[in-house]
Amino acid sequence: MSREESARLEVAIEIFPIRGRFAISRGSRTESRVVTVTIERDGVSGRGECVPYAHFGETPDGVVAAIESSRDWIESAAARGAERRELLDALPAGAARNAIDAALWDLEARSSGVPAWRAAGLEAPPTARTVRTLSLDDPETMGEQAAALRDFATLKLKLDGGPDAERVAAVREAAPGATLIVDANEAWAPELVEERLATLAGLGVAMVEQPVAPACDDLLRTIEHPVPLCADEAFHTAADLDRVAERYDMVNLKLDKTGGVTCALDLRREAEARGLEAMVGCMVGTSLSMAPALILAQGLRFVDLDGPYLLARDREPGLGLGADGRMTWNATLWGG
């Protein structure tokens, strides 16, 4: 059998229940549907996971179809040991490319014996302390959520333009020592943004993520924002960086948006070169989704990789998940 014939791709949809429900301004969910890619070459397998980004029209079935449509290229590229950067031209940014990119990183690590973190230029297995996200709810319930998560140094509140000040105040009272960041997921009315930012600054909020929809964010160029603003839905690829730099202070790097850690490492450098601070975020996925992002997270002030904490069950084995949000590398899971 030739080397060209020795690579094989498998793709599947898996369902992981969420603990309770997870709500943001656009709706709530009780399960996470992930797409898992396995690439096997000469008896060695690498895995990757993605979470389709529904807000941008991705679905699990659509992502599977996109991967299947590139099956011949993926198997051929894996068989000949192609550079991962070839993916950047072969597939568009998005969840499908992320899963394939992660599987190739894992395959390379297990084939070569060089861990993914070392191949990425790190000197030790990566670790980070993630924020913990509070699902959107009434102020009292969000305060109760916060009280149960006192061991987390940073809490991220999902907001929707309703009684947001009351929600933040309730969380502040319940967890007085925590750093608070908030995510409006585009939900604020543009005419109220400046007032809301001033209010949240008074409550000690350290960052506000995506207060308005990108179509309305020109106003961010001129208004006072005493709290740093982070672009999420407004930021996808390098083509967005110049626009974002005029309106925001930070960018949220999510592998399912950027199309994998290979591209995201480049994007972090390009963003920082423009004076933008980077954070790393996630969709609600398992430890297999978070492991590549843990490489990207090193040295960042805000790390939002708490997807596995939101699940009723994670993969076995998963990353090390401490009760205080400390996440540690697991070579058996991913990346050697």
C-alpha cells in the first residue's frame, strides 16, 4: 500500500448534554452538538473537534458536508504529510477547518513524538485559568450562580440589554473579589451604549464584549468607553483587523471562527501589532475543543475556555479541570 493510500478520514456528530441550560441574549440550549474529525495514517490517529457557529449559518450537518466535500484533499494531504498552512488556502475560515487543523496537529504530534505545545514554540505544557461564564438569567439567580463559583478569579456575565446593571450588582455582591467581564452578544440598543458603559465602569467591570451588532458599531469610534471593548461577532479573520482596531480595544480569538489554531496564532500576532489585546474564547464544547486553544491562551489576561465546565459530562480523558478554573494539559486527550 502506498503512503497516499494510508490516510483515512472519519467525521461524526456527537451530542453532549449541558448541565441545566445555557442562555445568552439570542436564546438558550440544553445540549452541545460537536463535529469530531479523526485522521488516521499508518496506524496513528489524530483527532479534532469543532462546534458549528449557528449565528453565522453553520450547522453540524453543514459542517460535516463541508468536510466530506474535501475528503479527497484532506486524505491526500494527510498521507503526504502536508504542511498545515496548506489548509488556509484549501478551506475557508470556520468550524470545519478548525476540526481538520486540530486533527492534523494531533496526528503530527503522535507520529513525530514532538508534543503539539513544543511544535508551537512553548517551553512547557500549557496551562491557564479560565473565566467561568454565568448564563443569562434574572439578577437574583445570577447572583446565586456567582456565589457558587467564588473560587473562579474571573466571572463572565451574559447580558441582554435588560436589567444588566442589577445583574452585575448582584454578582458583584455575591463574589466581591472576582474580576467581572460581561458579554452582551450584540444585544444593547446603540443609543444606550455610552450610558451603560459608564454604569458598568462604576461597578468595576473590567471588559465589555460585543455590546452592539457589527452593523451598528461605527458609534464605538466616537463615544466614551471607560471600559475596554472586545470584538467577538465583529471579528473573524485578518481582513477585519483594521476595521476592528478603530472601534475596539480587544479581539476574541475563537478557533471555530478563525479556522484553527494554526491561523489563530498568526492572528494573535497581527492583532497585537495593531495595538489590540487578544483574549481566547470558545463555544460550548468538550476538552477536545479546548486543548488546541490552550496553546493559544498562554500569556493572555482573559482566557474563556470553560466549555467543559458547562457540560453534564466531558470526554474521558479530558483536560485537567480544577475547581478554580485551572486547566492543565492532557497528552492522552490531544497533542501528545
